[in-house]
Amino acid sequence: MFYSLRMKSRGRSATSHLALLTGPRHRAALAMFLVIVLGHWAEHVVQAIQIYAFGWRIPDARGIFGMPFPWLVTSEVMHYAYALVMLIGLVALRNGFVGRSRLWWNVSLGIQAWHHVEHLLLLTQAMTGQYLLGRTVPTSIIQLFVPRVELHLFYNGMVFVPMVVAMYLHWRPTRQERSLMLCTCAGSG
């Protein structure tokens, strides 16, 4: 199958990075994205273990990297940056998915879009010092009802599960889906 990866740009031909990510380099880009996602999951799982299994106070439970670098846990900029990286990754890799896998990827993207809005709200509050509904700390909308640690586990799970389903279906496409794919993630067959 021939992939058209060139675009006309300012009168000359330029390689489309997005076309590479959703075409021949889709598998590698997905693998790299998955490593980032799993690293973030590890942080939240370790933090939950520190709180619920070891009985640590929430401010002391900082995950893996938060122990040597405490500012990572308290920085709204860092949390927002990760939410933005996730959103960008989901958008950038989206066109590589077709059929059933595209539906599940879109579900993950939609949930992450809301998660991003929540982190943007937290970042804005942290930068302005004006907190939602007179709270004493930056607070997201759903955080009004669910504690922050549990909320982050929930959000990350809600983004992660449909993303994994999408990847599974993408690597095992139907014959019709395979004919529409621009990448080689499913291999030959």
C-alpha cells in the first residue's frame, strides 16, 4: 500500500508529521504514548498505596517521583501539562484508528477533553488565587463532590480503559477495518 505523506507547503513539499504518526510510525507512537500513560498511572497507584495501604497522610503521599521532587505533586502547572500532553497525544494519534477502535479512542478523547478542562480550571485558580466557591485551595468542579486523590484515579481510569480497548481492537481489526487502516499496527494477515 502506498502512503501519501507529502503536503504542499509554501510552494514546496514537506513531510507531514501527523501523517507519519497515523501511518507508518503509528505503532511506535502508540508505544511511546502508552509508556507515558503507564508512568502516570504508576504515580497515582503508588500514591494510593501510600495513603490506603501504608496509612500516610495525603500531603506525605507523593508517588514515585514526588518523593524526591515534592513540587511535582503540588504544581498545578505540572498537572495541567500532563493533561495537555494526554489530550494532544489522543488527538494526534486519532486518525490512525478506524471502525470500532476509533469509537473507543473517541470515548477516551472525550473524557480527556473534560479532564483537561478541569485541570485548566485548577491551573487558572492557582495562578489567580481566586478559588472556586470560596474554597481555600484550587478545586475542580467534580472535586466539589469527590476527593482529589480518588477523583484522579477515577479520571485516569476513565481515560485509560477505553484507550486500551481501542488499542486492542486496533491491533485485531476486522477485514474491513484492516482495509481502511493507514498503519501496520495489525501486522500482516
